[in-house]
Amino acid sequence: MSLGPPPVPPPVQPAPGSRYTWYVGILAVIVLAYIMLNSLRTEDNEVPQASAKLAAFAAPAVLSDLDGDANLATPENISDEAGKVPACELRGPDIVNSCELSEDAPLVLGFYFSRGAECEGSFDRLEQLEAANPGVSFAGVIVRGDRDDARELVRKEGWTFPIAYDRDGAIANVYGVPGCPQVVLAYPGGTVRETVIGRDRAERQLEERVAALVAGSRKRGWRPGL
């Protein structure tokens, strides 16, 4: 006796959305929001361009005992986050102040990342060029990383120019630093001449770029020691 064709099974109903799927959806929204926010920050904080005004900051000198994040406040931007006093007003032996450094002299400012990069060469060049260019301000910023490690590095390498410790990376963000080496050159008064990025320009070509900065500063009336 034939049993006939087997009964057709009922259609499979889609499973209700799982908690995992919900989490994935929320995560995707968060990631998208982060990308959008990061893009905005990148647009707002580009590397300093020629003729732009040097961003003001005051930060603890890496070898000092002064603790805290960098002050980035301007008279128009006083806040708990940026600082309750304009950065240009904060000066002292334990503070590296961009306004003070560029007030009456050309400034050569380098950035160093302690992780994921090799930037010692650019700071070595700053040390060499400082000795050969009296009257020019040379300074550095060490971005994030362990401060004790940064102190040890500075002492080991023998860097004697002022070096700030950018604990939370705020200075690097304002200066649009994607990595290192990056060196900003500015005329007296804080007008940016140029920003050089990459090992070739920040190490091998830095001498001629500093010479051009000095020549341009002299045309603007600057004289060493005055």
C-alpha cells in the first residue's frame, strides 16, 4: 500500500531578533558616530599652514615635577577643558609655553611619539641645530606615553632644549599631528612659516629650512640678542 507523498513541512518562521543582533546594530551606530566625530576633528585641527597663527599652549616641562594636562586656552576660549587662564599667561621654569618661545624669536617646534614611531633622529637634529643657531628657540613636545619613560629618554639622549609633556595628546590634536617626525617653524610673533613632516624633511633637510626661517626672520626685523 502506498503511503503517498510526505507531508510538506510548514514554512520556517524567521527567528525573532536576538540580543546579539541588537548589540551589533548599536555597535555599528557607535562606530559610525566615532568616524564622523573623528573626521570633524581632523578637519578642525589640520597641520599648521604657512601664515597661520601658532596655536598657544602651556604644558609641564617633561623633566619637571609639575603635573597636569596642557593648557590650550585663549582669551576667547576660557573653559574647564581648555584652561581657566589663557595659556600665554602661564610661564615659569617648569612650564613650556609656545607664546613665550615665539614671542621675540623664531621657533622650531618638534613632536615626538613614544610609541609606534622612531622620532629620535628629528630631536637629535633639533639639539644640533640649536647650538648652531643662537637666538632661535628650539622646543619639543613628547606626546602621551609614560612620563618616567619620557624623562629617562630625554636624559639618555642628552636633549637640552625645552620639552613639554603632552599627557592627554591635546597639543598634538590641536597641531594636527598624524605622527612623527613633524616640525613646525614659526617667525617671531608666532606666524607659521611652514610645517615639515617625514624623516627626510625633519632630519636631513631641517638645516636648510631653519636657515630659511632665520633669513626670513631677519627680513622681518629680527636680530639675535635684541
